Amino acid sequence: MTVLRIDASIQGDRSASSALADVVLDRVVAAHPHTTVVRRHLGADPLPADAWATAISGSFTPEADRTDAQRAAVALAQEVAAELQDATSAVLAVPLYNFGVSQHAKTWIDLAIAGAPQGTRLLDGTPTVLVTTRGGAYGAGTPREGWDHNTDYLRRILADVWGADLTVVEREFTLVGVNPALDDFAEIAADMHTTAREAAAQAGTALASRRAAAA
């Protein structure tokens, strides 16, 4: 079993999304200690911002005529795409930043699409857990309902474009305890944290069970 683990947080050890992804992955590895985990941390080691454009221009250039930069970008795009295609399951920790998907994650997505033939379902049928976190609250009836332009976009890419068998684990109010303006929501935030950890544990157990069933 090969699990692809992607992180996009810029928060390092303080990352709420990475902490939940750890819960998912720990369940899988506990059940299957010899699992191979392929890791790519987009926040700590970002992909080059210009790689996508260079890979696209390279793909339309005869191989013999490509520049060194085009060859490197095409190779990187193919590597990113292959990581997705080779995975038997995936755990992706992608938080909301500035009301949308982070630049690190968007670069990764664009490169992956560029690295395979058009229309390739890079996660076709692959059990995939998306962990996404939000500093505030964006649910129905909140002042910022509809401002989350991250989660639905990721659903479209992972499930509809790439064909993943997708489970989504979400946590809101991660900035409670950090931003004093949110102190009144401490109890709600604690409940959300507990619920998210339980959902992450369940998702990890489900991934482990699917591996056992496929063995």
C-alpha cells in the first residue's frame, strides 16, 4: 500500500490541518505498519511558482527544442502526476487561506494536470481523505456564509476531475485561542475540534479497512 500524504499549511508544527491528517495516517500505519508513505509538503517546500507555465510551454515545444527550464518543469509536472497515479490511497491536508485554496496547493494541482494527458483521472477510484481547516466560521447563518472558496473547489478537482473516492474532514474556528476577537466562541471551537478528530480517526480506520479488504 502506498499512501500519498500532501500538506499545504504554512504553520509548521502549529498546523491544525496537518494535526488532523496525522490522526488519519496514524490509524492506517497502526493497522498496516509496512505501509509506504510518500510525502510532499507544499508549505515547507513549495513548488516553483513559475513551473506550471514553463511546463505548459514546454509541452507545446518539440522535445529537442525545449530549454533546460522547460525540460525541468515538464519532468516535475510528470513526477507530481505520477505520485497521484501511483498512490493506492491519499491523505491531503489543505487549509483555507484568504477565503480560497492556497497558492502552494494551486500550483501543485496545476502542475499535476499538466503532467499527464488531458482528461487523466489521476486519482481514479483511489480512497482519498481531504482534511481542510478554516480559521473562522463559514457555515449557514454566519456572517461569512459563502466565503469559503476552498472546499468546493477541492471537491471538484479531487472527485470530479481526478475521480477520487473522496472523504472530507473539516474543522472550523482554528483561530479561537489565537485571535482574541474570537474568545467568545471557545466552547463551540472545542466541540468542533473534538468532532473533527473523531471524523479523522474514522476516516483513517476506513482507509485501513479498505486496504485489508483489497489484500
